[in-house]
Amino acid sequence: MKKCLGLLLIFVTTMGQAKQLALSFDDGVNPDLNSQAVQINQQILQQLKQHQLKSIIYPSVIKIGDYAGLQLVAEWGKQGHQIGNHSELHLNLNKHYISSQQYIAGIQRAEQVFRPLTGWTARYRFPFLKEGNTLEKRDRVAAYLKQHHYQSGAVSIDASDWFYNQKYIAYQKQGQTQYLKKLKQAYIAHLLDRAAYYDQLAIETLSYSPKHVLLLHVNAINAAFLNDVIQAFQAHDWQLIDSEQAYSDALYQKHAKILPAGESIIWSLAKQKGHVNLRYPAEDAPYEQENLKRFELP
């Protein structure tokens, strides 16, 4: 009886509260390699401003190039967003040839680049959401981050905007602009689906719907469709909140003790709890083929 009452209370509480979501953006763009870099950066910032949202960018030094790319990152801080740390070389800590020493050195060098910027905050996000394939790497990097007062840059909702961005760029280059409207629909459907999945997984694992952080990137598809994405989430009863507010949730103080470490914080806690049927890696290109077929996209 007590268990039933507990489940009922969780259900009523969840139903009585709007699901909450913050946006976060990885990598940044390199003007030396991408002629649309300035436009992409400006359009994303403009759409966030339009919706009065404050977000966080996790730039990686190798992704932004030289001075011009750093100025694009700096613009986020000037507009009131936070700037975290996404490493120097965007290395995958789960690769056997990447050592903890090498990886930590990359965190340090990135901090030297980004710390002077307005908006700097000591939050670290692991590239690829990979946090170590061995006990030594997982724990040594975690200890370094704790010692240097880094807060979690985890995501609760992982997604594959990078995959849809590749399709967006390909259609543009090939002159197949007739597919862009359907691609927007497919992209939004993907994000809503992953948000619903991770929210339900959170309820099953944590017994509540947390303040979510969604993983996105500074890229062309978000520059084009972010306003539509935000409106779609709002239409599906999601409340968009600032990233700092989202990170106040106790969820982001948790750390799963699994190997290989990483993925969404909800995914990793569910894995630790013994949840079955969790796909790995959690988000990957092959998973999206059915969604493309659904929207009749090549």
C-alpha cells in the first residue's frame, strides 16, 4: 500500500508541474574553416535573446580556431550567457590511447584560453560525453575536476543534432533545398522524442522529472531552426529555463560509478541501477535512419 501511495504521489507531482528544459551548446565554430561561422553564431544568439533565454556554451579550442573564433565565443559572454570548458583538443577519454595525464593537460590549456572571457564559469563537459574507459582514467580526471572546483557540465538529454546538421549541410551543398522543410520536421521530432525518452527514464530512475539540460551544438541547423525547436518544446508542455537554473537541480551533483563512464547523467544512473535495454552508445547515427524514412528523406 505504501509503495502504491508513493507511486501515486510521484505521478500527481509530475503531472502538476511543467517539464523544464535548458539549452546548452557545444564546440563553437571556426571562421577560418566555415564561411558561415559569424552568421551561425549571431543567429543562435539572436534566437536565444528573442526568447529571453540564458544558456551556456562549452567551447573546445580546436573547434574554434584562432582569434576570430575566440571572439565568437566571447560574444556569448557579452550577451549574458555562461562559458564553460570543453577541452583543448576534443579528445575521447574512452579511447585506449588517450591517457589521463594527456587529457587533464587539455583541460588546463583550454581554461587558460577561456578563463579571461566575460561569462567564464568552471563547468566542464566531456567531449562525446565519454568520461573514461578505465577506473584510473575515470577517477583521476574526476578528482582533478573536483580539486580545481569544476562543477558538472553534464547533460540529462542527449541528442544527435550533429547528425541532422550533416544532412542539412549536404542538402544545401547538393542544391536539394526541397528537403529542408521535411528535415526541420524530422529534426524537431527527434529532439522531442529524445526529451520524452530521457524524462521518462529519469522518472523511472530518480522518481521525479528533473530540470533538464539538452545537448546541442553551435551549428547551421540550430542557426536555421532554433526558434522552431523552442516553439515546438513549448507546444509540448516544456518550460524553457536558463541553464544556471537547470544546473541547480540535485541531479547534477550525482556521479554514476560505471565503466565505461559517461553518456547522459540520467542514462549513466539508470545503467548503475541495472536498467536493461539501454542502447550504447546512447545516441548514434544508425538510430536515426527510421526517422529519416518516416519523413521521406534520402
